[in-house]
Amino acid sequence: MYKEDTDGQEMKHSQIRKKKLKVALITGGASGLGESTARLFLKHGAKVLIADVQDELGQSLRKELGTLDIITYIHCDVTCEMNVQNAVDLAVSRYGKLDIMFNNAGISGVGGLRAIDSDGDSFKKVLDVNVVGGFFGAKLAAQVIVPVRKGCILFTASVASLLCVSVAHAYTTSKHAIVGLAKSLSVELGEYGIRVNCISPHAVATPMLLNWLVTSEKRKIEEIVLRNGVLKGTILEAADIAQAALFLASDEAKYVSGVNLPVDGAYTVNNQTWKIGLMEAFIVE
């Protein structure tokens, strides 16, 4: 009897969630974190529009996940405002509305980790994609959701917005800027009942990370992250970030706004200096 009741409750909660998630636009949705989020949103009853520049991947994913009545793909360079406008317009024309704008598209950039080795054009490109692209997404989504006074805007930030790690300055700068943008928007758009939040993942073995690092072996990267992480015994996956997006986009987070949510197993609250050096001073022979 207990098992039956538990199953019934779980089914009930699932049905409630399916009613709450409606129409979502995900930039950078053809792979990595965006792909995982698209899959999870669909599972919970949302209709999803994937916007990306990876046309082959995007079209393939669209065909795999369903018909046009629940999922659509559109080519979208987020640095082009008209491209983003077209994506928002398509979501509204095809599905009748827009509830969730997930500004997930981003690049890590190329070049050295030192400022003196960095190229100005490459630096600007990272900001154009990660920050300006995110701004376009939020601006154009707001034009649709402000009049109905409900909706949710999400951004993918990074642990690089919370502490200094060995990544390019352009990437770190862009993620700090995204968090600042989200906080500013949460105040402005809160007046219309619209919530704005960020998600800051620790290192996830997505295609972007694998392309950026020396090794492209997913398992090896996961082992390195696990070994150097704080939370032991579990590996951070793209699906975990999707779960964070699902929560922030749902009514369960109805009063959560202006937040930069770390999904990092406490990595950003840990003092690495203590672990690698200072602790030795307190070791008694």
C-alpha cells in the first residue's frame, strides 16, 4: 500500500510540473548544457525552441526528440539581434507564447591565459557572444513576457563568476558581467512579476570544455574534476545543470529571483590554499 501511495504521489507531482512548464527558448541548445536542458524540459511537458549556430546538431536533435508541435530548431547567432528576434517570434507564432528564456549560448574563447598573450578581437568576441548575446535574449524575451506579467529568464554563468580559476580573462569577465546583468534585470523586471536568475556550474565535460582542454577524453576530465572537487563520490553532469534550470523555471521557485546559483559541490566556498599548503602548519608530528 505504501509503495502504491508513493507512486501515486510521484505521478501527481509529475503531472503538476508538466502543467507549469510551457514554452521555453534555449540558446546554445544543440549540445552540452543546452541539449540536456531541452531534453529535461520536454520530459516535463514543455514545448522547446532550440536556437543555435550548430545547424546539423540542432536539426538532428530536433528530429530525435519529437515533432514540430513540441520542439523546433532555428539557426541563431546570438550576436545578431535580428537572429534572436526571429527566434523569439518563432516561439510565439508556433507555440502561442514564451514562458522561459534560457540564455545559455556561450564560448570560452581562444588564446593564452595571460593578459599579455590575449588578443583584443578574441576578447571582444567572447563578450559579444556571452554578454551581448545574453542581453539580446533577455531584452527581446522581455518584450513578450512583460505585457503578460509572468515569465522567467535564465542565464548560464560559471564558477568563474565566483572565484578566480585558470581560464581566459575574457571568459571570466563575461561571466561576471552576466551575473551583474541578471541582478540588474531582476530588479527592473520584478515589477512585472518576472524572475531572472543565473546558474553557475563547476566544470562539466561538455563539448565546449573538451575542445578547450588538452585532452578530449570525457572520462579523464571527469576524474580530474572529481579528484580536485570538494564533494566526493559524485560526478557533475550536464543533466545536473538541467535540473537546476528546471527548478528555477518552475513555480517551485516562484520567489527566487536575482540569484546566482552555484552547482559546484561547495567548490566556490572552499579555501584551496588551506588544502594545498596552510594546513601543513597545523599538522603535529
